[in-house]
Amino acid sequence: MNQAENQPAAETRSASINEQVTDAVTQSNVKVVAEAPAIALGNVYQKAAHATAIMFENAVNARQQQDILGQAATNQGVTQVYNIDTDGDAKILKP
């Protein structure tokens, strides 16, 4: 019997793997592990930018609503000023 027949099947398979293959797999795993922090930080920046954009959208919307309320209040004020009865002031009283 030769030496390969005495070894279990798993040991025979692992011994016959080419070193270039194991190096490629190892480097691929290192590449994925090295990219993880960059991807995570990119996600954080993207979420922060999205939240900031929504904040500005809400600020613009609130300002537009305030402008509409201001115009409505001004319109009501002008309407009330024009509706004041001034006839009593224009009469001349005789002594």
C-alpha cells in the first residue's frame, strides 16, 4: 500500500489543493473584510445626507406655510380697515 491509501479522504483532498487557489481565496476574503468599514461608513454618510435633505425640505415647507398664513392675516387686516365706518367722522356738527 502506498501512503495516499493510508490517509483518510479529507486529508488527501486538502493536501492536493494548489497553493495558488488558497492564496486567491485568502486574498478575496481579506479584500471583503477590508471593504466592510468603507461600505459601512459610506452607508452612514448616505443616511446622514438623506436626513439632512428631509430636514431642509421640512424647513422650506414650514416657511411656505408661514408665508401663506402671513398673507392671509394681512388680507384680513386690510379688509377690516376698509370696512371701518367713517361716515360719523365726516359729519360737521353745528353749534
